[in-house]
Amino acid sequence: MSDQPHETTAKGGFETRAIHAGYEPDPTTGAVIPPIYATSTYKQDGVGGLRGGYEYSRSANPTRTALEGALAAVEDGERGFAMASGLAAEDTLVRATCRPGDHVVLPDDAYGGTFRLFDKVEKAWGLEHTPVDLTDLDAVRAAIRPGSTRLVWLETPTNPLLNVGDIEALAAVAHDAGAMLVVDNTFASPYLQQPLTLGADVVVHSTTKYVGGHSDVVGGALVVRDLELAEQVAFHQNSIGAVPGPFDCFLTHRGLKTLGVRMDRHCDNAEKVVEFLTRHPAVTQVLYPGLPEHPGHEVASRQMKRYGGMVAFRVAGGEQQALAACERAQVFTLGESLGGVESLIEHPGRMTHASVAGTDLEVPADLVRLSVGIETADDLLADLDRALG
Ligand SMILES: *Cc1c(COP(=O)(O)O)cnc(C)c1O
């Protein structure tokens, strides 16, 4: 459906685009919010006489079109694509850009599901990959195979160690070798960081996290700035069909509208939590890109508006104390995922990163990860104090 209307033209500041881009009040009813178009098909006015280009809801659905326009606008891209999950977005992008025999450079601390996709699924179809430390530009140059590396894949900040990669520098390295730079922008969200404006070619999101923001929907997105690439992605989105339904699009779009105010509160609360943990005797190290001693602080200060809502810390007393802190917390809910309004706590070594135990990607056993929510900050600090005993 290359002739789909994708209204990405709304201008203005970030919040204005997040609220208005992609949708004009419905011409027949004036509905201010995109209706949930629970329809699989559309009446044609004579054979091939499509209204607004809509033919079948795998190809396009108006609730999805509105979300896709808003996603493109907040990332400053040309076109956005809503997908059924973050991993569905990644798989669709890979099939749109890579062929058997091609090669991809991956972060050596990639999101576990991303690593599994490349290592256990794409590899079986002949796509090779090399994990590398993306904060080391020479290592990235050395890992690139000229002529066959199609993608350099960056996450920044990373999970759970919050390492920071230099988007502008990595875009230059990738482009010098004829490859594209893909940035998984899930942790920062488009409010804090817009990789396409720094030279990246594609932005990937798990909209399940900050964009949706309420832990009530799973989704993914791709945003691109090149129209030829957009055509390839559009073709694969429709041909593979890993698309979200209209209810999911409605929830994700509703979340996106408040992303700016939520992220500012996530950041405010994370800064207070970091300050508290830094002074707590039971904490041996706090990992947060906003701390001047964090190795990625300088790059993060250049490319991010603020430092985000994710915080990791190490606990005196090792794994047992880290596990105990996770289990004693009450306002911080023990659970995986991140980016919702509610605070979450987890033990990466036993939970999100259990699958990399015993490998180079293993995380410290005394590490605790927080997704700092937007509750009353004092309640979060009191809860952490209790959790740390
Ligand atoms: C959760 C996550 C994904 C995968 O997204 P799903 O929506 O769970 O498929 C990809 N990248 C990052 C950084 C994530 O946190």
C-alpha cells in the first residue's frame, strides 16, 4: 500500500507533534481521537475504488495510520511503521535489508531477545553476526566486513549496564563502509534522543516500554528517513504481516501523547533515586549515565536531553543481598519489562539476563535494575531504604 496517506507533516515542538501528528479530527464526526477501526476490510466504490487507500487491515488500518504518522513525527523521520512487537519490528527490518550471506554488527550487550533473534533465528537463514563493544569505534571498524555488512546495530543506553554509544560517530563508521546504522531507541525514547537527526538510518522501538508507557500493550515500531528504504519496509510489513491490531494501536498512540511529561517525571524521580542510592551504605556502585563518573556521561550529555528513568546499582553483600532487596521492595514491583508509570525492580542475573549466564555477556550477580516510575518520589526512596535493609 505505497499510496497510503501517512500524515507526518504536523510541525511544532515535541509535545505538539506527539499530540497532533498523524491525525486530523474525523471529518464526519469531529472525533478528536482516532477511532478504533475494528474492521478487517473496507467497502470499495466499484472494483479498485478504495476510500483513502484502505483495502484490507493487514495492509493498512486508519487507527494504525494515525499512530504511524505520530511515530514518524516524534522521531523526525519520513515514515513510521507500527508492528506487533519490538522483535517483530526487528525481524521485518532485517528481512527488508539483509540477504543470506550478509553480515550484521551487534552490540555485545544487546537486549537478550535481539541477540536470540540474530543468533538462533536469522543465523539459520544465512545471516551472520559479530557481537562487539559499540563504545569502541576501532572494534566496530574491525568487525565490519566491507561489502557484506549491511547493518550496524546500536542500543543506547544499554540494558542493564546503561552503556552509551556515540550515534553520530557510529553513523559515520557505518556509512564509510556502506552499511546502515540502526538504533534501538527503546531505553531513551524519542523524547530524550532522536537518532535520525544524528545520522542514524533506522530507529527501532519496543513501544511496549516508554512509548506505550502503561504496561498494558505489547508493540514495536520502525521509523526511517529514506523513502526508498520506507518502500522496502512497507512491502515487508505487509508481506510478513506482523502488524498490531487497532486496539493495540489505540493504546500505544494514547501513551505516546503523554510521553514528554512522563519522561520528565521518570527522569526527575530517577535523579532523586540515584542521589539517594549514591549515599546509601548498602550500595557499592550506581550505574546511571547522568553521573559524571559514568563512562558514557560525556556522549550522553551530547546526544540525550536528559538521562532517562533506568537505574542499575550493585549491592554490598553480593547476590543474596541483591535478591533480598528485590524481594523486600513493595512500591517497586518485582518484575521484568520497563518504561511503565509504575516502578519495577529486578535482578538481571536471575531474571532478564539469566540466559547469558556463563558467557561474556554475564552481568554481575550483585546487580539490581530499576525502572523508576512516576509515583511520589519520597515513597520510592522510603521503599528502597526498606528494601536495602
Ligand atoms: C523489550 C525490548 C525489545 C523487544 O521488544 P518486545 O516488544 O518485547 O518484542 C527490544 N529492545 C529493547 C531495548 C527492549 O527493551
